[in-house]
Amino acid sequence: MHVSYEQAETAITAAITESQKIGVQMCIAIVDSGADLKSFIRMDGAWLGSSDIAIKKAKTACFFGMSTGSIGELSQPGAPLYGIEHSNEGLITFPGGIPIVNNDGILIGAIGVSGSSVEHDHQVAKAAIDVIGLADLPSHPWRT
Amino acid sequence: MHVSYEQAETAITAAITESQKIGVQMCIAIVDSGADLKSFIRMDGAWLGSSDIAIKKAKTACFFGMSTGSIGELSQPGAPLYGIEHSNEGLITFPGGIPIVNNDGILIGAIGVSGSSVEHDHQVAKAAIDVIGLADLPSHPWRT
Amino acid sequence: MHVSYEQAETAITAAITESQKIGVQMCIAIVDSGADLKSFIRMDGAWLGSSDIAIKKAKTACFFGMSTGSIGELSQPGAPLYGIEHSNEGLITFPGGIPIVNNDGILIGAIGVSGSSVEHDHQVAKAAIDVIGLADLPSHPWRT
Amino acid sequence: MHVSYEQAETAITAAITESQKIGVQMCIAIVDSGADLKSFIRMDGAWLGSSDIAIKKAKTACFFGMSTGSIGELSQPGAPLYGIEHSNEGLITFPGGIPIVNNDGILIGAIGVSGSSVEHDHQVAKAAIDVIGLADLPSHPWRT
């Protein structure tokens, strides 16, 4: 089960609206449940380096079915997952990546936003998901 | 000078319309004049492997300011650019990638389309460019 | 919709049986419909370099929903897809990779086999698929 | 001297049994003493991102002949091997990777498990090794 093109476009439009409300320039990426790129945009004036961060945030949230910020808490020095960022060709583990879950509790993809503070990045990602689904996965098993 | 978000969205909408008219499922990528990803979509049902091909076609067309098909004629065995695909982390040199040129003859980006025959890929890319600019660069110098 | 662990193991067991019948040492890889690795084995005595080839064959077959040999016919010098192997971090386009399709005509993954002649590789891959599904996709759209 | 296919399958079966006992969904990778992939499975419902982590844990344990958790103690900020994760195309240095040693004290491969807490990952890896060999290497030299 994958996020559809229509859902992706709806989410990106909501993300841009939220970005403009805050007054920030974002890169926004959506991946399907296989962590494969579905949709991407870089707003005019956004940091060039944010493109890859947005894509990696979306992949990271999909890879583990949780928000990137939650993983980041576990990957600090001395914490259990220290260094996990070296896997999967590079993870991004600070906020801005969130899973996309449908009403049946199935992971259908993830969104990643980068371009401002991590608080803004997360806020924009959340605003995008709110128009198409949920952001929280139930307990395992959640992927068919 | 770079393709704007508004131009990218206009071009992608035209590409999708043309794809639906033909009855094909495409991946469509737009890069700016720095060959950096600006916008991307994978239509529902498109080949998963076409995502990277669409992006590489757009980059290839931007890297050299000419259509990917034109480069492909030069990269055949025995031709002057044989093996050029090994550069730049992988080029795609068959049709479907076209530069985007503004009315002043300046390269502002490129589009790459993948998902059907190379004829269809090129047709959809051309339809997208026609709504926002030109597809042919004047002689050098063409990059600001 | 993805190939299950049980299906993957059943297919790999059949592949090993077929390999032993022929008297060859194979690497066998199965990916799900997101082209993500599901199961892999390298038989004792198999070429070390065949591991990556088996995995890339499975991914290639999944990326485009067709057998790797079919793509290879299109990627020869002068053919429409010449050089496609440079995409997606490296494709393998000679026989031995086949899509796995369920009874509803949905792509659920792919298998890749490497370790002997391409005829043997394809034969073993086909024997593996025959115990769990079909090898031919219907026309588009085939991926949800 | 390398872990055989038969040993790898025996170990993976034990790992799956232990995983099911705990109620977790794991990715399990086995490499031979050349750190080359021998066998891999991703259980249904396992995190997609755990595939690469399991493989990297197995490689890391093999590369240095010690458990990944032991290396992780040395790679913290201020510790002697800080940043070692950047080598070898990415190491994973938290628990879940363990060398496989035969009864003669020879390293014959390694196992990596990822999919739950690091305690569970290590527990499953250890359960797998217990059925085919030892987990501790004698002093150097240990590699033939």
C-alpha cells in the first residue's frame, strides 16, 4: 500500500501553504512505503543542501516507521543507536521526517521537510500529513 | 538564472496531461541550471526504476546543454564520447531529457522524463517545455 | 503487496534444488515490490562476485517489471535504451532476473540468480518462481 | 575457512525461532570470514531500514573479530576509535553483530541482527551462534 500521486500532491500543497504562512523556503520530499521517492519540490530560495536532507528525512522516517526526531534521541553519543546515521547510505535523525499512516494503521509512506529550524521543518511536515492521514503507527506488525 | 517553482509546476502539469493523453505512466524530473533537483513526481503505476532515469536525464541535459538523445549519438561504441555515461555519477544518454531555455537564450534548467518508449518520453518532455520556454540553446556562452 | 518471507524461502529452496540438479553453485536474491532485499543466499562454492549480480538482477527485474534479459535486448549499442545500466546505482541486464507476479497480476517482488551461464541462471530463477507465482506482468497499471 | 550454507541456514532458523519467542521482527545477515554476504532474511513486518543495519553489523563484527557493541564502546566521542564508522563504507557499532568462531578458534564469519532493541538484537544473534559455534575469538592471529 503506497501513498498515491494525488495524496502526495495534496500534502505538498499543504506543506507549501504552511511554509508561506511561516515565511520559510522549504524542500519537501515524499516517499512511498518502499522508501522510494514519489514526489519532491524545492521552493524558490530554499537552501540547495536541503534537498538531500529532505529526501533522507523522508526515507529515514519510512525505514523505521517513526519520526526522525525520535530516532535522533536514540542516536546521541552514549545512547543505544549511536552512529545509526551511517546505515542506508546516510540517515538524517533530527526532526522534519514523519511517517504517513492511513486510517487502517498501515504505513503508506513518509514525508521529509528541510529548509528552516527543525521546529519549523517538523511543523510543516505535520501540516502536510494532517490533510492526508495519520502520523503515528500502531505496534508491530505494520508493514505487509 | 533558474527555473522557478511556478514554472516547474506548470511544466509538470503539462507533462502529466500529455502522459494521460498518450496513456502512459511517467516519472518527471526538473533540475535548475545548477543541475540540482527542483521538482519531481512519479505517477501512480510508473516503473520504480524510472525515477532515477528521469532525474539522470534531466541532469544530463543540463550538464551539456543539449538533449540526451543528441549525447547518445556521440556515446555509441566508436563515437567520440564513448563511455561518457561513467561521468557525473551516471548519465543517461537516450531520449527524454531536454534543456529548458528562456526567451533570452539562457539555460535555466532541464527536464527528464522516463516511463515509456523513448519516443513517448521525449514527446512528454517537449510538451512540458513548450508551456514555459524553449528547448534549444544558442551557441556558447549560454550559462550565466 | 509484497512477497512474504514464507514465499521467499519456498522459492529459494526450489532454486537450490534446481541448481543441485544442474550441478551449479548459485547466488539467489529476492526483493519485494519496493526493490528492497527480502532474502539472499550464496551457495557454497559460488563465485563471490555473483552476490551483487544476483541482487542487481532482482532489483532490475523489479524496477521495470520485466525479465532482465528483455531489458538487455533494448540496451545494446544502437538500441533505444543503450546505457540504461548506469541508472539506479547499476543495473544488470542479462538473463537471470525475473519479476514475481501473484495470481491477481500484481508485481510482488522479483528474483535474481547468478553463478553459472545466463541460461542456467534464468532456468533456476524460473524454477523458483514457478512454485510461488507467475513471471509475467499484465499491461499497465500493475503497481499500486 | 568460511561458514557453510548449511551452518548459515541453521543459524538463521535459530534466530527466527528466538525472534518469534520474543515477539519481534528481525533482519538477519550472515557473512563469511571475508565479510562477504552469505545469507540474509528480512522477516515479515521488520523495519525496512534494518536490512542494511543487519548486514553492516555482520560485516563490522567480521572486520574486527569482535562484537559490534565492543567496538561501539571505543568509538564514542573522546574514545580511541571515535568516528571509525566512516570506514569500510559505513560501520554499525551498537550491539547486534557477533563473530562466528569454530571449535578451533578460527573466525569463520559473523552474524548481524537488527529490528528491535539492541538488547534483543544481541540476544537473537547470540542464540543463532550458539547452535553452530562460538562467539569469542582467541588472541591474534585468528584469521587464516
